[in-house]
Amino acid sequence: MTGKPDNESVEPLVRRLFLQALELPTPQARRHLLATECGHDPALRAKIEALLQSHQEDSFLERPAEEAMNPLAGRGGAEVFEKPGDLIGRYKLREKIGEGGCGVVYVAEQAEPVRREVALKVIKLGMDTRSVVARFESERQALAMMDHPNIAKVLDAGATATGRPYFVMELVRGLKITEHCDQNQLSTRKRLELFIKVCQAVQHAHQKGIIHRDLKPSNILVTVNDSVPVPKVIDFGIAKATEGRLTDLTVYTDLHQFIGTPAYMSPEQASMTSLDIDTRSDIYSLGVLLYELLTGTTPFPETRMRSASRQEMQRFIMEEEPERPSTRLRQKSLATPRSQLPTGHWPLATDLDWIVMKCLEKDRARRYETATGLAADLQRHLGNEPVVARPPSNLYRFQKLVRRNKVAFAAGTALAAALLVGLAISTFLYIQERRAHDSAARSENLAAARLIDSENARNDSEAISTFLTQVFQSPDPARDGRTITVAETLSNAAIKLDTELTNQPARRAKLQAAIGATCWGLGLYSNAIPLQEKVRDYYLAASGPEHPDTLLAMHNLAISYDYVGRRDEAIKLGEQVLALRRKTLGPEHPDTLKTMNDLALYYGDADRREDALKLREQILLLFRKVFGPENPFTLHAMNNLGLSYSDFAEHREEALTLREQVLTLRRKVNGSEHPDTLKAMSNLADSYKDAGRPDEALKLLEAVLALRAYP
């Protein structure tokens, strides 16, 4: 449709009056507003009336045919009101207690089968009644299963006589959680204890397969029972049921008021294109709520959101990084005397900064996986224990910097590549130096060894610095306007090494190993192999086949062979490394066990399933002996052996038994909601299916689905 106004192109006054008029219930009320606001400006009034007419025509075209034929079903016909004293179904309206972008809420009285007060929410005019009710009906089964002291129950649902959906909920008389905390001057600890209960309620809903999608203070009310504050989450399931038409409408109609939903909206919701909104969207909203409880403001302040267009709001939410809570508090303290700040709000612990910012990650994979995980980290903070949340790594910050400055970084690709490779090489050489130092420190002549080690390191550093300066100079854009890729930069370095440092083969081998490792880490496996082969050949000639450096070079080369599909070469080299490490290190050394594990993978990739099975049986025995039965390495080995058993019909029973053991241990070690536990449940379901036990398989898969809480 082309008739709807573009918020970016309409003057602020016109936009404000247009949106304000849309909120009014009758044409008469709209005309009165325009007469009052535009009485001396007929051009302004004509422009707004044209926008309203265009909007009404578009709304008519977008409604289903049966709704357009029903004058009571939408904005285009006669308007419909509810008022105290009216009956909706078996509920008598008593008083209006609230109104939002979604609907109007009343206190209602239910007469039968039990007499009680309830909250009844009627969806606003203009919604696709049939679609909304159908979506809500699909949610009711799961909603009925929710039973948590911090969740307000949804009791009933239906449609009014004119076809508008309504929802009946447990009546919660209380304050918004933010108002309760501020009015009672709660300390940070008390606020966190209250918030943890909210997290537990959200987790309960997620386990039932329900995502709220609209968590905000007005949907979390606090009542006081026997002097104990009890938070109640309301409107569960309604956000999803009405999502199809309400998301866009809420943004447009609430721009001139406090932005409720957008202020708490996750980046994937703000994009308006995500079809796979999951539980981590609620985690983001919980992070916004926690931010507000700690600082008194949302990450993107109300004043800024109120004056923004929809496109600007989307950009704030999807691209801009909010200030840390402690930074926001420091800024507030400059304008507010400390004595007037809420109790316990200054200073803010660093742990809380980390926890909040982990919730607010743009990339949902970096947020807490579950609301329970968020609550557990807050409990750890309250117990003065280390928290899981940590500041993002420098590499992650660099990646985000690149994404925010694509043009500038495109012009400097070669320099970025040089820095990346230089960092990798420096790190690699530092590790090599430390290994040499540790080895020398164990020698008899400690002082002399340290002196030699220091001198060698200095000489290596000078030679390597000279090489890097020559190879990784940024190209002159006037001479070479091409974009230089990381792969090309690495290739140039490898070629130059063939003719450089010829009289210093040890240093050249170190550089070749570092550049090869960098190629491998970037997924350039074919580029890594020639370098790794040269490193292997050097150490074979210089140190012999049994030296640790030689075996490490051979091991790394075997992995690369497997990655590019050179299975036979990978297996041959892996078998050689395993034999030599068993001889030099012993059968139970960690390096030997790692080689066994990798060789089993090579066998499996080459479809040598029997060889993989036999080796994995040996691996599990050794891992249990060396690491213990509950060690992650042991559990991983059990999982791999279960996969091998499942490849053979005659071993399916053994696979089932082993996978039952894995699931028991995973639940004990990792907890019931850890991804590895869910994977173990799925694997066991496969074994139940293979064993002809479909009911048990289905039960497990349903449990996995509930814990993952996919929408």
C-alpha cells in the first residue's frame, strides 16, 4: 500500500496529530481534536484529514472480506464500546483499569461456575479477529498447563458479540515492579531477589513452550501478601496470539506516548522480519528490565525513544550499544545529589554490568541460554561467587567495530590482514618461546640455559620483525587499488618465506607453522597444508621422527588432510603419530589419547566404521581410567562410542545402554537444560526409536522441545 504516511517525511506536528487522532475511538472525537488543534490552519487540517482517509482506505483493503462486510468488525464502520455494567460472555464489567496498544482492561465479575473478580482484556478495534482467536486457541492448551506462583493465570478466552477477542486473566492488584521498587526504596539486593523470581516464572513458561514476547514493567505487577512482595507476570501468551497485526500497530500508535514495547524489544523482534523468535528474545527483555531496576532508566532512554521515528528506533535497538549500567548511574549522580539516589543504587558492582550486558547482546547466541541461567548468575553475584558473565573478548569487540565501520575497514583490508596475521604469529611464537623456556628450566645448567634462551629469543624477534615489516606493509592505494584479502596476504607471506631466512631454517619453520595455523584457523585448509608439510619435513630432518615438535607437526598436518578430504593420507599419518606417541609418551598420556580420538574421527570420515568402533572402545576405557567417569572428555568419548554402536544393527542395544548412562551423567554434571544434556536426550530418543520403543522416544523428544522452548 502506498497511502500510509512515512514517518520520516511527515513534519513532527502533522505526525503527532495524525497518530493522536488514530487513537481516538470515534470520527466525532477526531473531528473535535482537529477543530481544536487546527482551527486557524485549514491547510494543516486538510493534510491530516487526507492522511486519516488514506489510512482508513488501506485498513479496509487489508482486512479480510468477511470483516470488511461487517461494519462492527473494524475501524471502517460503526464503532463499538464496552462500559461498566455490560456483559461479555459470563463476565460483567465493573471498571476500566488500564489501556495499552493491545487492548483495554477491565475489572469484571464472574458469577458462575464460581463467583470471583477477574481481569478482562478486550482487544482493540481493527484487529483480525478470526486470525487472533485462532492463534490464541492454539496457545490455550499450553497456557492452561502453566502453574507457577509468579505467573497470573489465563482463565478463559473468547469473542464479544461483535467478534472482538477477549481474554480473562487472574486479577492482580499491585504496582508495576519498577514502581514498587522505587516507592519502597528497595536496595539493590532486594531488587535482585524480586527479579530472580520473575526469571523463575519466565523459565517455567519457557519449559511449557510459551514465549512472552512483551515483557515490561506493566506486565510484571507486584502484590504484597503478609508483608512479602510477590511479583506476578501477566499477559503470557497474549503477545504471541496477537503478534500478527499488533506489532506494527503498537509501534505506530504509541510513538507520541511512552514507548512501552519497543523499549523492551529484542533486536530480532525490532527487525520485523525474524520468523524464528525464541526464548532468548525474552532474555533480552529481562535484561532491559534489570537495567531499569538498577539505574532507573531503560538502555535507550524514554525521551530519545519518544522523539524517534520507527526506523530510528529499529536502528537504536539493532545497532547501537547501550551504556553500561554503572556508566548510566555515574551520569545520573552528576545531576542528582547522592542523598536523593535510590537506596543501594551507588556504586554498582562490576558483576552486574557484565550480567546485564550479556542479556543485551545483539547476537542472541551470546546471551544467557535460559532465564534460569540468568537467575543463577545473579544468585552467584549475591553469594559473592564468580559469575559466568564476562566482558566480551577483544576479538569480538574488534568484529563489532568492523561491522559498524564497514566502509572504513574495506579501505584498510590489507592493514587489518597484516595485524591479524601478525597477532597470530606473535602469539604462536610466544607459546613456542615459553615451551623452550620451560624445557630449559628443567635442565641441569639452569643459568646457562636461561641465558641461551634469552639470546635466541632476542635474535628470533629481530629476524621476525624484519620479515613482518617487509611482508605486511599496507599497499599504496594509488599504485594498487585492489582489495587485498587475508588469504592473499597469507599467501604472499608463504611465498616470501621460500626465499627468506634460508640460512635460519628453525626461524623459518616457526613462521611457516604460525602462518599455517592462522590459515587453518580462518578455514583456509588447502592453504595451510603446504606450509604444514614444510614444517613436518624440517622437524623430521632436524630433530627426528620421535621429537615432540615433529609429532606435533605431523598431528596438525593429519587434521588438515582430513578436513580437505584426503582421508587415506590423514589415516596413514595419524597411525604413525599414534604409534610414536605410545612409544615416547606412553598409552595414557593426554597427547596420545588425543591422537587416538582424532584417528577414530579419520576412520569414521573414511567410512571405516569397524576400525572407528574398535578404537573408540579402547579410548573410553583409557579416558575412564585417566580422567574419571564424570569428566567432560569421558562423557564425550561415551557419546562418540554410542554413535559408532548405532551404526551397527548388532550393537544397537549397546548403544541404547551407553546413551542411557550418558544422559544420567550429563544431567548430574551439566544439569537438565545444558545443550549437551539435550543432545544426549535426542541421541537416546534415536536409540529408543531403533529399538522399537516409539513411545519412549516421543516422550524424550517432547521433553527436549519443552526445554528448548521453541515457538
